[in-house]
Amino acid sequence: MELNNIIKEIAKNAAKPLHNVSEIGVKAIKEFEIECSLLDDYNYEDIRESKNFKNLFNDLKKIEGPVLYYWEVTSDHSPYEIVERIKKYANSENSKSIPAIKRNYPQTKILYVGKVKKHIWGRFVQHLGFYKVQRTQGLQLFYWAKELCLDLKVTVLEFEPDMINLMDVLEREMAKELKPILGKHR
């Protein structure tokens, strides 16, 4: 088969899932409320089994993926206040890896936009701050948002499995639209 025809076939197959999403939308949309003041130290206890978060994780485990998600601040905290608290945490001695803070962060309520191919519940463990590997990037909410009493809403958009390899494109475009405070989306 000629190289040009191979490229055409690959592009046609890649376009089908995007066309389906443009026609019918996402598979499902779920929203979750997170009160960071309820975060206890779950580094030595499984947060998925805790009384405050068990229902959340049971719901998250039902989402197969791939997934695009974004965290939105619902409490009355300014981006400045949030960024200052994150910087303080990031400069602390035992901080875990966090998403990049934009130099000129936008005045927005959108904290972060992300994606995952499957197991969104595992990504939540990381974002809440309880993944054991310090280099794994996440919001690390327990370490800075708990004492701030930050309230968040997480919107999870689940896609059909054939979209798995196209999530990078959607994440980048969603971040351009929502302009989150954290994360590189180039």
C-alpha cells in the first residue's frame, strides 16, 4: 500500500470517533463536590474506604473512561489566594509534585483541566494528595487546600473507548476554553 493511502486511512479512522462526539456528545457527564476541609490524613488509611469519601470513590469506580475532567472552585477564594497557598506548599521541604502555576494566571474559578485514559478514581487519589510516589503530579489538595477550606466541584466527562488516543487534543482545547489556574496545556 502506498504511504499516502496509509496516512489517509489512519486519518479517516482517527476522525470517526471525533465525528461521533461532534454528533452525539460525550458518553456521560458526572459532577462531584469536594469539601477539602473534610480531608484527613489518608496517607496510612485507604481514602476509598473512608466514611467521608467512600461514596465518591464508589461512583468514580463506575466510570470506565477515557475521561476529561476539570476542577472548579465553588468557595469564595480568589485565584491570588489559591496561588499563594500553592506556592507556599510547593516551596515546603516535603512537597509532592504539583501542576505548573501559570506565570500570569487568569482570574478564573477553574483550577485545573486534566484527562485520564481509565481509572479516574486513581487520579483522584493523586489529586487529593494520597499517592505514595512524590514525583507523580497532582493537585495535592490535602496539603494546601484543607486549611484553606476550599470547596470544589469536579466535572467528569466520560467518552467512548475509541476516543482514548484523542484525549490529548481535547484536553488542550478544553484548557484553552476554560483557562485554568494550573497546568501546562500546549
